[in-house]
Amino acid sequence: MRLLRRLDIVLIPVMTLVATIAGTGLYFLQLDEHKALEQEKWVTKVKNALSAGEFERNGIEALGHEIAGSAQFINHIQDTSDRPPQFSRISYQLCPKSG
């Protein structure tokens, strides 16, 4: 009976301590793995966004080159008539003139 009592007094707290330490260690391992996966996910999202931004910039640049080379735009730039700006087809006035 004394042996069983000693085992109860010593074995239960020791096993509880071992289980707690193992659970804590496993928790931190899983937490580190989760952080790595989340970081990898965000890195992928940022890379995709940067790639989309680069694609969009290239598209806008190509559109700008196309517009700059169009006959209508060149005619507008070379137009030297004395028409007031409000009658021109394209007005580059940013703010109205105060009168």
C-alpha cells in the first residue's frame, strides 16, 4: 500500500508535468509552422500584386505610346489656330479662371 501511495504522490504530478511540457513544446512548434505558412502566403500575394502592377504599368505605357503616335493627337499639338481653349476639342485647363 505504501508503494501505491508513493506512486500516486509522485507519478501523477510528474506525468502531468511531462504532458504539460510536451504540449507546450508541440504548441510552439505548430505556431512557428503556422507563422511560416502565413508569411509564405503573404509573400505570394505581394509578388502577385507587384506582377499585376508591372503588367498594368506596361499596358498604360503602351497606350501612351499609341496615343502619342496617333494622327489626331499630332494634329491637335500642331494646331496653331487662334481658337479660344473652350472651343477646342481637348482642353488642358485644370482649374477654371476666376473672373
